[in-house]
Amino acid sequence: MGWLWAIIVGFVLGLIAKAVIPGKQHSPLWLTTFFGILGAIVGNAVAVAAGVGETSGIDWIRHIFQLVAAIIIVALGDAAYMALWGNRKLQRSAR
């Protein structure tokens, strides 16, 4: 059940990150989900390091760390995706 939650949270964080980042992102949905999962993991690590990994009630601060990490990772990951594979796909579709 833990992996299923990780995929669901990663999917949601990735989609929110894509919505927040200005412009169009070209990375596929599976890669965005993976970036979201990485954002959740990094955000949790930062929250624990900051001493707010677990609080009473809803862990809003931890969720904010996760979202910020997901936004950064999705933006950097999409830039890397476009640098490595995106230009080839755009050139093929232009033909």
C-alpha cells in the first residue's frame, strides 16, 4: 500500500507542479509522476531536517516542503528532458 500512496502523491504533486510552473512542460505523464515522487521524498527529508517532519494535526509545513521540492524537480527535470530528447521529438513532428 505504501508504493500505491507514493505513486498517487507523486502524481498529484507532479500535476500541481506542472500547473504552477509557467509555460508548457513537455515531459510525459509517467516522468512527471516520477518527479513528483522524488519531490515528496526530498520534501520529507528537508522537513525532517528542519524539525517539522511530524507535527500535531495535519503536517502543512511538510506538505509545503514537498510541493516546493516537486516544483523545483519538475522544472529541472523537464528542462533536462527537453535538452536530451525534446528537440528530436519536435523536429520529427515538424516534418
